[in-house]
Amino acid sequence: MASGTAQPKYLTLLSSLTPARCPKHLNTGGLGDVLCFYTGIFDWEYAHRIGKCEEKWAYNQSLADISKSKADNVVNNIDDVCELTDNGIQFLVDALKWGGASFHGAGWNPRHIEGVEHFFFYALESYTKKKFLHGQAVCLGVVIGCMMHQKKEDELLGIIHQAGIDIRPEAMGIE
């Protein structure tokens, strides 16, 4: 590097090899940040339907469709995701990359990738003054959000259970 050029102190690289080396519960916990695509879309569709979408983040069917497709790919390959096969890791990483890149690419619009489940997570940490495994608490919020919308709650609860994510409040130390 040229003299005077700032050098990054740390470089974080996520490849499809990285998740295979992590503890399984951290990988499956990552499902929360994919399953939340559904509740984000449900919230956004609802806001659009009742005329409450933010002006700067008007409902965008294309973004919603891509997010749904990414989440569907993970759900439809949940056996591979839970077993951390190369295929399962690829679907999970692809969805997570979409979430981050599309958030930025859509002008920091989070509506197609997250919704009430993250507000639940933030409120839970604020109220309890505790830190939680992000994916575990977000998965609980996904189920709550799906129940609110009366969509996909049984299916996604089954996926969460299959992945071994215990979303019972007592499992998270919530009294």
C-alpha cells in the first residue's frame, strides 16, 4: 500500500466454509435472520394495504418476491441446512447475503427483510436488560409475528423446532 494509506485493522471474510466451522446452534440460529423475511413482508404488505407505508419505502413487490424466494429456498432445504451440508450452508449464506446487500441496495429499506420480530427482540432486551442469542429471540418473534398475521405460524414453528432452536421463554431465561 502507498504511504499514508489507511489499512484496515481487521478483515472479516464470510465464505461458505466459515459456517461449517461454527457451533451448530449458531448456524441454525441464523435461521432467524432468514425466516424474518416472511414477517417483514407480511408487515410491509399489511402497511401497504392500510395505507401506512413510509413514503421513502413504498411497497415493492419485486423486493418482497426475491426475499420470499430466498427464505423459501432455505425452508425447502431445511434438512440440508440443519445437517450443515455444503448445499444447506450455501442456501443459508445466499439468503443472509441477500438480506445485507438488499438492505443497502434498497436505500437502507429493511421492510422486505425484517419486521415485528426484530422489534420484539429489541424490546425484549430492553425490558429484561438481558442479552439473548439473536437468532433464538428473533425466531420467537417470527412465530409471534406470524400469529399476528395468521400466516405460516405452524409451518415456521415446525422449521424452528426441526432446527433445534428452543424458543420457549424459559429456555431463554425469561420469567
